[in-house]
Amino acid sequence: MGELLFEAKGIGKDYGATTVLHDIDMKISSGEIIGLIGENGAGKSTLMKIISGVEKQSFGTMTLRGKPYSANTILEANHHGIGMVFQEQSLVGNLTVAQNIYLNREKKYSTAGFVSWRKMNVDAKKAIARLGLDLDTSKKVRDLDFATRQMIEIAKVLDVVEETASGKAIILLDEPTTVLSNEEIDKLFENMRNVAARGNAIIFISHRLDEVLKITDRIYVFKDGAETAEMPTKGADINILYEKMVGRSTTGEFYVEHKQTVPTDEVVMSVKDLSVFGSFNHISFDLHKGEVLGLCGVEGSGKESICAVLVGDEAPTSGEIVINGKNQNFANPYQARKKGILGVPKERRSEGMIGILSLEDNILISHLDGLTKRGLLNGKKTRAIADEWIKKAGIKCTSAEERINQLSGGNAQKVIFARALESGCRILILNHPTRGVDVGSKEEIYSLVRDMTAAGNSIILLGDTLDECIGLSSRCIVLRDGLITGSFECQVGNKPSQKNIVEKMM
Amino acid sequence: MTKKKAFKQEYLTKYMYLISLVLVMVVFSIFAPGFLSLYSLQNIMFEAAPLLILAGGLSFIIYTGGIDLGAGAMVSCTCVLTGIYIAKMGNIIVLLMILAGVVMGTLNGVITAKLKLPSFIVTLCTQNFWNYVALILCPNGSIIIPMNMRSIVKWTTVKIGVIPSTFLLAILVIFLLYVFQQYTFYGKSIFAVGANANATRLAGVNIDAAQISAFTISGVCSALAGALYAYKLKSAVPTIGTSLTLTAIASVALGGTSMAGGRGSVLRTSIGVLTITAVTSGLDMMGADPLWKNIIIGVILIGAVCLNSDSQGRDLIIK
Amino acid sequence: MNRKWENAIKEYSVGQQFVLRVKDDAKRDRITRIAPVILLVIMTLIGAVSQKDFFSPDNLVNILYQMSIPLVISVGLMLVLLIGSIDLSIEGNMGFAGSLVAFLVTNGTNSNNFGIWGVLFCIFIGALVGFITGFLHVKARIASFIVTYAIGSIMTGAAVLIYKGTAIKVLDPAFEVISRNKFLGIPYLTIIAFAVFLIGALILNYTAFGRAVYAIGDNELAAASTGIDVGKVKILVFTISGCIASIAGILMCIRLKLGQSSIGADQMFPVVTSIVIGGGSLAGGKGGALASFIGVLIYTELVNWLTLMGVNVYLRGVIQGIIIIIAVALTINKNRRTIAK
Amino acid sequence: MKKKILAILAAMTMAAVTVAGCGGSNGSTTTAAPAATAAVAATTAAPAATAAAAATTAAPATTAAAATTKAAAATTAAAASSDGIVADNEADTPVPATIGSTKIDKAKGAGYHVGVCVLSLDNEFWKQETEGAKLAAAQYGAECDVLTCDSDANKQLQGIKDYIAKYGDKAVFVVDPCTTANTSNIAEICEESGNYCSIMFHRADGLFPKDFPHFVVSGKMNDYVNGQKTAKALFDSIGGKGKICEIQGLLGDDSSLNRHNAFNAMLKTYPGIEVQDSQSASWNQAPAMTLTENWIVKYPDLAAIYSSNDSMALGALEALKAKGLNGKVKLVGDDGAEAAMQAVISGDIVETIAGDGYLAGGYGAAFALQAAEGYLDVASVPGGRLFFSKVTFVTKDNAQNVIDKFIKTRDPGYDYTNLAFAVDKFQLVTDK
């Protein structure tokens, strides 16, 4: 292991009266990849923010390459060779790849204030080549797909810090894999190793413990703002980590399988020869009452697009969606909801949460027309319903009046679920329901899913991981290149192995 | 800071918009003797009435994050229609005007929502249209409600107790708007659209309907305000609206409603209206040099908005 | 597109379909991008066909002359719209600058004769006002719509204060020269205006500042996270806008030889419309120098055309309105998932 | 697809109503006045029938609106008088040598406050009014404040009420109303609170001082007759024939309409004049300049431009100068802005009217003050207290004197104690 790059001693942070982080020690040596895990609100992000200069620590000291270190802005941190890749993408759509990579660093390429985009593009090409990427850097980021953007994001940070501290940089990756497909993840890991091999250090945050175990050398575990464990990766396993994270040992029943319901034969929705040009073709399946139907497939296998069609967000090119005997053709999600289909969208912040509105409004928004009596809503009643959901779903908040964007990711997601349940829709489309959600909340969400089916609802699930998909579903449909390549029954006890599903996916 | 303190501050910022009104009142009662006299207070109420209705309706478009630059024109249009035809049909005209308001507002709404054009442009263009109707119906500046018809419009000058009847009407409208905003699902979805249109859409809310309803409300209120102005001025005035649009928007913002959409309240708006009206008449009574009036009002506006702006939206990007 | 592809599904594999669809989207995207240009061509053709004078050299010079001041305004407004804000104070600033410059150069009211220094002073004041506006907008967190509205009314008041109601007649010979003399048949004023616009375009497209403006308009948080001082950029944008507004005011004063607040009247909304027609967006991040230029040109041609046609004075506004709505409907990039506000 | 249809639908609805309105507008504004009569009359209390009758037979004594009579005049202009000026709205009531010409005791005036209400101070003429009122107030030993309203009828009323709230019965007013209709509200407010007021330039149909003891006088400028005179001067300057364009003021403003009607009336007597186009520049320079620039391209042989006020005339003049056509294409204005009068001297503008603000504002104030202080027995004023005030027609010959009198010295030196001086003619009251 290389020389010691960075050391934090007794770092703590408090907002007003509440302490969110106390007494964290951390060592980072060059060339190592460090895993950082913990539930949402465990303090990971706060620590990252402190190291990357977004926030200032309240206590403790940090030293970088032997010298005391502190950064007031991201920029300052970058100059010290510390860069962070943020969870929500921080790229600018209407600028080119090159302009994004060198945003706010144009000096190098400008003469008398005027920038030469040509020179910039040349360097940009080099920068992304480091991650084995090759594309026209004068392209607008707007026109690129999510995964590529993520790569560019990393390339950008990498470039920033390596320029200042060649081979001594520290890169913080916050949930970089959530938007990536499996092979892209592998590519990313490979690149991470290369970067580390050059002597840089990487801190890797993820909720997917398997990934953490796969890529990291050392793991720090956080819980409730404190550091509960620091261990080398070899010798650690999911159960240990899980225990350290949530304080109780993981039950084998992670997916609450004992509550898994056996679907009835009653068909609530049957999809016939559904096609969207260029996304998927000739998709047909029946959804039964009380069923959890998992859609498995890599990014671009068409599963996303199927969801979009079912929730009325996208128009099918041909085919039928038959609900109680009638062919339905949704012009928009509103009509879909009216027919009893509602989705829990993938991008929580932009598509799920109505940020500045209260929890109450967020929970009830999909059912307000149902609650209206003689054109009016009953304030007391709506509040009561909201409070009930907050209890039922175990949402941590001060009151139903709190704004949703003040909640942690997991809690916000529970609110979105509460909305879906409150809507009274019988068919729910869950698109990555546990993306970016901490293990604790995950389990609660899973049991919510079970409750739904128990109540006779039907669910179409796009799992965040294949494992999740198998664990939750009572049946899985596997897609490849927009076509159904297989279908697996997943009764409790004889769930198909990931292997035979992946075979069908690739 | 401690919870208690936080709570206090929350409370303070929540009712700051009231404080600024009181502030204005106090200042003027010092500098302009007689400002708090019954006569002048009644004036202020009488003046504020139509603007209250206009701004109240306009608020809903602001909630959606849009803007209605055509409100003034609609006022002109309905003011003219009322002024001209009241002689023929009496007070029933008001109902017809409300109908006209529905049509005008909905047209704006449909164009904006269905064609997905920025309301800024749409209303900017459609206003030419209402102005045009107003002008061709009333080419020579203004048409008076004939003296012998004055009995019809008498009720507007009546005072119930000490309160002018029109002011009570305005209060009633504001109350209705408040109910609409707070206790109907259109009201709620209007706010949701302003806060995050995409999420609202995916939550299965009919956002087009929400947006259109906002415009309809604004249309109706503008129409009502227009009719009221006709009653107030006892005449049809095709240019009455020109200066009103921005005044109305200003008073909405002055109440502290966020121009970004998603947050606000008609109560805030009505306080904003009262503040602006109080300021203008206060300046008159101070005998402020007219050359300075615009300047003073501008400064006061900035100051008041500073105080009032809805602190809950602090973490939002201000545009 | 649904129906359009129905049969194609049978012929191609999903992969091929995807390629086709991407191609198709790209095509539609390109069309919306060049829509303003198409519109411009159509507008020009209509003008040429319906009015024989439309292409007469005199009229072309007219169009150039009449678009010059809107073009100048568009430089500032373009920046403000790109960051998603709006500047209603432009009219007030123009009126003020026009009055102030008339007051400072040789004029019929007083014995001042500061010449170029007067002009420069005006521009400086404009920038200062712009700075204050931006400062209030950013630091006091007041929505630009309101703060600029207030500043606008303040400046209008200040303008009237300068000339106390009696418009000031400008006698400075230099003003005469700029508005009258021509270079290759093009008035100096127009040339100045185009120069200002060109500088604006260069700054927007070839400087870090320009990129920062785009970045903020598109994704303010992202811009901030890369260390761009968003506040500073915004303030600078408003400063430029104010400075540009007073240049426009001065040019207008040169055009009219008279300083009064009304020279700013009804100058700003047409330019906003023009920029949107050109493909700019009020939400920020979209549009640019070229878009503004085309937009302004279309708008000017439209107005010019309406006059040549001798449209009924009352109908004019309505026809203009309808044409603009249709124009924007054609040029704006629509997507069923988005909602316009 | 749906959107497209919608777009077309929306466009069509608007287009439809537009056309519908277009019919109205052609009638009511741009072309002949009689139609306007119909339009207006139909919209006033007067039954349409009588109005129409009035329009065809220029019988002044009908219940039709003032506008009607004007229009009526227009139709029969040819027969009206030798020089073609139709002055059928002027009464031949003799102007008594003195009205309330009295010795003023300044001490008595102390404590009275004259509120002079104008649209805004952003205009020379309105400023003159305020100056005049101040001078008059000084001669009476009273205070004087200016109340502006940015051309907002509602604000004007608010201003007056606020002023009353402040000074009670010590407040008197001289008002330049925003709109004609507003006059009746002003009269009623003052009557209600018992404050004396003079209302200048506009008067609502059916509103008569005699019905309002505190409505001292209504002094108008005879836009209609004056407009004809300038139009005549313009037409004569181009030898009575040639192509000509008109720049109207703010649409919906009634001085604008009066002047427009005057222009049309005078046209009747000049068959040689062809009107090419008539657009509005809303009283402003810039649009007027743009209009003119386009016109001189479209109509190379344009002979003259009739502008409804001076700042628009000045705008047009700039456009002409740029083409070196100043003086060649004739031009008239109205209002008597200094710059315009300078242009008259240099021959670029044929004629303009110096509507005398000092006189209107000052004597208006004087009337109100005398009534309030009891010098003037309101009832004793003849002609129903409706008069036309004096104006000066500014031509090459007198321009310099006018400038010297009104612009250079900010005091024309009027004796505001002799009210008769202000009265040019009494109005012929047709709408009683």
C-alpha cells in the first residue's frame, strides 16, 4: 500500500442543535480504493461534503500529504487534488462535452479572454480516453445517454484533480453505479483500478454491498453519524457489513419472502403484441391479481420503455393493453391512473417528489379527485390520511406539513410509495423502487410491496438489482434487445438463480 | 439555533407581509395627517376592491409559474362591454361578463397548455385582441353610463356600516378564491404544477386541466374586476387596463408569493394589494412631488418585497 | 409518429428500428433548430411577393435602420433570458439614458457640452444601475421580474426629473452626423448597432463568461458545483443589460434628436418576442446571438410589412399577435413530456 | 397532430372575431364619420334612430351625443361655411366683457388649496397647465399642489379623493381629466364633498355644470374646429391636391378621435387630396418616425403628413430630414411643443397649435377659487358655464413671439382675476 495521502481526525459536524456527524477518523493512502457504506442519513454524504469543500467541519482536523488541509469551496478542494463526483449529475446539457470538462477552467485555452474551442476539444479527447471513452467532444451533453454522461462526469473530476496533483489525487464517487448497466459498471470498475494504479486514491460510496465488496480494498461503515467499523475488504461479507450498518443482523428473509403471495388466476391486465418502434417489439404477457411481475434486462433492453408505455408516458406504436376486457390507449399518465395504473418513477427528485410541497400534498396528490366531496376537500380528513400513511410507512419527519425535499432519499421514496398506495390504483409500476435507498428503508419498502400484493394489487417491477428482481417477483420476464427471451416462475423456495436469468439477458 | 428560536423566526417571516402593511400605515399616519381618517380609509377600500379581485385571480397563474400579461386588456374589454350594455340589460351584465371571462381565460389557457407555448408570449399576443375589441366598441376614449341609468350602479357607492359594498364583494371573492386554492383538488394541482410539473404529471394529475383552470380563474376575476371598474367609473373606458397588469403582478409579488410558482396565497396577495393602494394614496396625501412619485413607489416596492418574500422558498433558485 | 412506423416494425429488427428512430429524431430536432430560418425566408418571400417596394434598396436600408436599436437591446436581453430571468427595466433605463445624454451634450435647454464624455458617462450610469439591479436580484433574492419592474419605474421617474417635462432638443452636430451620414448607403447608427451586437455575440460565444451564462441557464446547481460564482455572473449579466440599455437609449436619442422618457416606451416586449421567435427560451439556457438576430430580423420585417400593406390601424395589433403566436408555435421545440409556463 | 388542429382552431377563432370587429372598425374609425355616429349613438343612451337622423340631417337640436353632432357636421361640411371650417358647435352667445372681474383680497385666499390634476408631468402642455394654476393661485394667495395619475382614470379619482381627505372644503380643483367619462365622476365626487372644481378640455355627454352647483365651469379646446384649421392650412400648403398620410394619436383617446374627425371633415372640401394611409403612433415619436420612414418608401410622391400632435410630428420630421425631404413633404402638428415651433420657424412644419396651458390651467383655477371664496356667483355665468378656451395658431409669422411669450418667460403675465379673458366662445349645447 502506498504512502499516506489524507488523514482525518475527529471530524464532526452539527447544524444548530443537531449533530449529524461526530468524531470520524479516516486514513487514505495512495493507490487504494476505499468503500464507504451506511444508511441514508448515516453521515457519509456529510463527510464527503466536508472533504470536498462543500461544507465546513465543526470539529476535527484534516491533513493532506502531511500538511493541514481545509477547503471552503469545491474549487479549493480541486486545487488540493480532491474532487467529488456528485450523485445528481452536475453536467450542463447545452454545453459540449469539452466545455463541460473545462467549465470554469477555460483560462488555459483563452487568449485575451477569447477561448479556442479547438484546443480544448483536443485535450478533452485525451481526458475521456483515460476512461477508455471515445466520442466527439464537440457534441452537446444533452444528446448523450445517461451512462456516458456519468463517465464524462468522472473523466471531468479526474482531469481536474490529476492536473493539480498528478498521481496523488483523491476522488470521491457518490453512488456512481446507480445509473449504469452491468457491463458499464464493469467498465467503470476497470477504469477505477487503472486510476488507482496510477497512485490516486478513490472513495467509493454505494448502497450495493456486493459492488463494494467487489471493488474496494478497505471499507468504512457509518451509522447515525458515527463510524461503526473499519475493515479490510477481504474477510468482510454482506452479513457483517449489514449488521454493522443497521445494528441488527440481516435476516435471510431480506426480501420478506414469507409474505410473498401466490397470484390468483384472475387477469387484471393483459398486454398483447405491444411494440414501440426502436425500443421493444411484440411484447405480450398477462398480469394477474396479487402478482409481482419482474422485468429483467440490461439497460436498453426495452424494459424502461415498456414501463413508460404502461404508465401512459409514451405512446405505443402498435399493440393492445387490455384492462377488464377493453383495449386501453393512454394519452397521458392521468388517463392511465383513471384506469387504475400508476407508476413509481425512477428519477425520484425530478419525477417523483414535488419538492416544495408538503408531505401531505405529496401523498394525496394522486387521489385528491377521489377525496373531493361536492367539489371540496375536507382539511381534517386529508391531514388524518396523511398522518396515517406517515405512521404506516414509517416516514421519519416532523409533521405532515414538512416539505418533502427536506427528507432523506429513503423517506422521500416511502412518501412516493404512500402516494401510489393512496391513489387506489390496482396496478402499480415500480421503476427501480429502491434506487439510492439505504438498506434499512429498502427492507421497509419491500414489506410495503408485499402488503400491496396481499391487498390484491398487482405490481410490475423493474428491480434496482437483478437479485432484488428475483427476490421480490413471483414471476420474471427477461428481455433482450426489446424481445422477450424468457419467463421464470419465482415461487418461494425455488427462485431461479441469477445465472440462468443473466444467460437470457446477454 | 434552538427549536424555539427557529419557531419564532418561522412565525415572524410567516406574518412579515402583514407587518409591512402595518408599517406603511403607521408611516403615513405620521407624515400624512388624516390618513387614518374614516373618509380616507374608505377611499382606500373603495380603490382596492377591483384590484383585489384582479390580483387575486392572477395569483393562480403565478402559482403555476406562468404569467398573465393580458389581464389588463381583459379588464379593458369587459369594462367597455359592461359600460356599454349595462344600460340595456342592467346588473345581469355582470354574469355575462363572468361568462366572457371564462371564455377569454380559457382561450389563453388552452393555447398555453395544449400548444405548450410560454404564457408570457401567449398572453402578450392575445391582449392585442381584447384591446382591439375594447377599442372598436368604444373608439372615442370613453362612453359614459347615461345619467338616467345611474340608479342601476348606485349599489356600488353604498356603504354597509362603514365598509363600501364593493370592498365587501372583493372580500367575498378573495374568500372564495382562498377556498378554491386550499380545499379543491384543482387548487392543489395548480400549486403542484408550479412546484414540479413533470412529477405532478407522472403522479397522474391532469396538468393541462390544472393549467387551464388557473387561466380560467384569472380570466373570470379580470372580467369581474373590469365590470367593477365600469361601475366605479360609471363609464366604459377602453384604456383602463393598460397600467393595471403590472400593478396587479407587482402586488402579487409584494404579498410574497414566489414568482417561480408552487408557493403563495391569495391572502398574501390581498395584503399586497392593500399595501400598494395605501402607498399610492398615502403619497397623494403627503403631497409628495409627483416628479418623485414613481421613484418612491419603486423603492417602497423593492423594500416591501424584500421583507415579504416567502422564506420557505429560500432554498429555491430565484429567477 | 405512432402510425408512421406501424408497418416498419415488421421489416426491421429492434436494433435497426432504434437506429432509424434516432435518425428521425435527429431530423426533427434539426428542423426545429432551423425553423426560425425557414420562417425568415417565408416572411421575406411573402413580403417580396405582396409588396413590390419590399426589396427596394430604400426599404432594405429602412429595415436595417429599424432593426438596429432592437438588435442592440437584444444583446442585453439575450443574456438575461439565457439565465432564465427577465429585465423589465430596459425601457426605463433607455428613457433615462436618452434624457441624460440629451441633457449633457449640446442641447436647446442648457449650455452643457460634454460631447463624448457625456455619452460615456451615460453608459457608465446605465451599467451602475444594472449592477444595482443585479445586486438586489442576487443578494436580496427578489425575483428579477419584480426588481426590474421597480427599478424601471424608478428610472422613468428619474428621467422625467432630468428634463422636468419639457423634452430636450439635441443640437450636437455629432448626433446629426451619426443618424444622417451613410457608409455604403448604410447609416452610421446601424453600423454602430451591428458592431455592438457583434461584440455581444463574441463575448457570449467565445468567453468563459458566455459559457457560464449558458451553464447557469441550463443547470444552475451544476454550474455552481463546478465553482462558477453564479451570483457574480448574474450580477454581471444585469450590469451588461443595463449598460446595453443605456447605449440603446442613446442611439434612440440620436435617432430622434430629442431626450425624453417616452423614447423607451414599448421597446422591450417586442424584443423579448423576437428572441423567442428566434428560438430562445424564457426558461433560460436556450437561444443565442444568431437566434436573437434572426428573431429581431423577422419581427422587424413583419412590422415593416404591415405598414407597407397599410393594414387597418385597429387590426394591426391583432394580426401581429396571431402571426407571432403561430410563429412561436412553429419555432418552439415541443415535447409531450414538458410543460410550458 | 391534435396540437396542430388546435393551433389552427385558435388562430381561426381569433381571425373570425377579428373580421367581425373589422366591419365595425372600418365603419367607426378609419373612414366616414357618419358610421362612427351610428356606432357611437348606438352605444349611448340616445336611440339609434334619432342618432342616424342626426347624422343625415345636421339638425343640431337632437338628443344625440356631441360626437353625433360633430359627425353630422362632417357630412354637411361643404354647406357649412365659406372657408369650409365647420364651427357648428360654437354658440353665438356674446361673451360679457367681464365675468367676476373683482378686487382680490389675498388674505381671504389663504388656506385654500388648489389641486391641479394633470395626466403626468412628462409633457410640456401639462406642465404649462400646472404653472398657470400656480400663478393663478399666487394671485389669490392660495396654495397649489400638482396631482398626476399617469393617464389612469381611476388613479385620478383616487388622487382627488385623497386631496379632499387632506384639506376638506378648503380644497378646490382644476382638472384635466384622463377620459371624457371620468368628468362625471369628478363632478359627482366634488359635489358630494362640496368642493368647487373646473374641468377642462373634456365633458361627458349629459353632464352639465348647471346640474352641479360646485362644478364651476367646463372649458374645452375646440379640437374639432382647430383640427380642421390645421388640416386646412396643410391642404392649402400643397395646393389642395396630392397624396397624404395621417398619424393618429393613441387609439381610444378622444382628442385623438376629434382631431381625426376634424381631418376627415376637412377632407370633404378638398376632393384633390388622396389619403394613402392612416396609422397610430400613440402620441409617440419613435413609432411615428418608423411609420414615416416606411411611408416615404411606399409613397415616393407623398405630399404631406397630418400629425395629431407635435411629438409625432417631430418624429416624422426626423424621418423626412434623413431623406432630405423636410420642407418638401409638408407637416402639421398640434400642442405647441417648443421644438415643433422651432421647426415652424425653420419651415419644416407648416403650422401647429399652441394650446395655451397657462390660460387653461390658470383660469380654471381662478374660476374655482372665485367660486369657493364667494367672489363669483356661479349661477351668473352665462352659456351654461360651458366655453371654448383661446388657442394660438402658430405659423412662421408669429412662432417667435409665441416662443418668447410662453417658453422663454415662464409667465405669460395673465391677469387671472378677470375670468372673461379665458373665454373664446361659448359652446353650443346640443345635447341637453
